[in-house]
Amino acid sequence: MSTHINAKLGDIAETVLLPGDPMRAKWIAETFFKNPICYNDIRGMYGYTGTYKGKRISVQGTGMGIPSALIYCHELINDYGVKNLIRVGSAGSYQKEVTIRDIVIAMSASSTSGINNSRFINADFAPTANFELFMKAATYAKNNNIPIKAGNILSSDEFYEDDFNNYKKWAEFGVLCVEMETAGLYTIAAKHNVNALAILTISDSLVTGESTSSKERERSFNTMIEIALSTLF
């Protein structure tokens, strides 16, 4: 039992899906897992373990933002021996060609967060995905005719920025979309020599102003989770 997760050692699988929303963790477990068991409900941040096609798998809500996500990532890695952490979440598009309901796999994650400033003074660390997990996800998508985008994303500390047009600076450098956790996930995975990947669904576009309905997001999230689960094999 750790500070924020009331599971016992052995309750959590080596591979964990990480949605920000704890209710999405519950939905993933009930929709995709066989015989899911809830191992955590501290602060309403649900975690479940079950099986998928015979493989043991867990899902853990992390909350929004790098500080919240890193609490759960740290404990999953250090207290429960998790080896593969796969973020599954939503993102806002920064590019015209990245449209709503598209799937984006983050090869790397830029950030506005100060999370690495204390580690790398006067230097920049480039948080990147695990190559093996990335290739498994990309190969599954290709073999199943699922279009994906892959590249650099932005992990932002702010959901509501003072200057809405600030996104254009990142867009000019090819950043595909924005979310709030991946740079922290990739950094802590690198520090502890474990594997991490972020698979995202575009829920809205800062370029066009379009957004998805709840029903459309549900269909898109199904595809994202399907790709994430393919990394088990």
C-alpha cells in the first residue's frame, strides 16, 4: 500500500493504462477487461486490474496535469513494479491537418512545465516515447487500417491561457497538439528505466474551433484503447 494507492503488492499488472479521468478508468475496465477488480478508490482515483485476451492489465486514473500524474506514476513504478505505462487521453489540435477524432501517438513531448528545470539547470531534457511500445502501437494501427498521426506534442501547465493565439508559436515548429501530462510521464519513465507511451484522441481543434460530442468521443476513445491494448502482444 502506497500513499495514494491502497493496492497490495501484486494487485497491479506490469502494464498500466493511464487516463486522466478516473471515471474513464472505470469505463475502460468495465468495457475492455475480463473480471476487473477495483484495487484503488483513494480520493476517487479509481484503479482496476483484469485481463484482456488472456493478458493481465491494469488501468489507473491520474488526474489532470503533470504534478498529479507524477504522483501516481512514481508510486506505480517504485511501489508496485510497473514496467509499461501507457497514457490514453484527449488532446487539442494545433494543426489544420490534425482533425477531431484523429489518433495521435506522441513521439516526444515539449512542455511549458517547470518540471525539469530543477533537474537540468540551463539545459533542456527531451522527453521521448519508448521505441518498442511506439512501434507496437504504430504497427497495429497500420495492420488494422487505423490512420494515426505521430510526432511532437505539447504538455502544458495551463488549460486556460491568457493569450489564446499562443498556440501558433508551437504550431509553427510542427507541434501536433496539446495536453497536460505526457512530458512528465516520459521523464519519470526515463529516470526509472521503464517504458512509456502516450496515445491521444483529438477532442477539439484550436485551429478550426471544432469539438466532438460525447458520443463521438466515446467511439474515438474505443479506437485509442484498442491500440493501447495491442502493446500487450
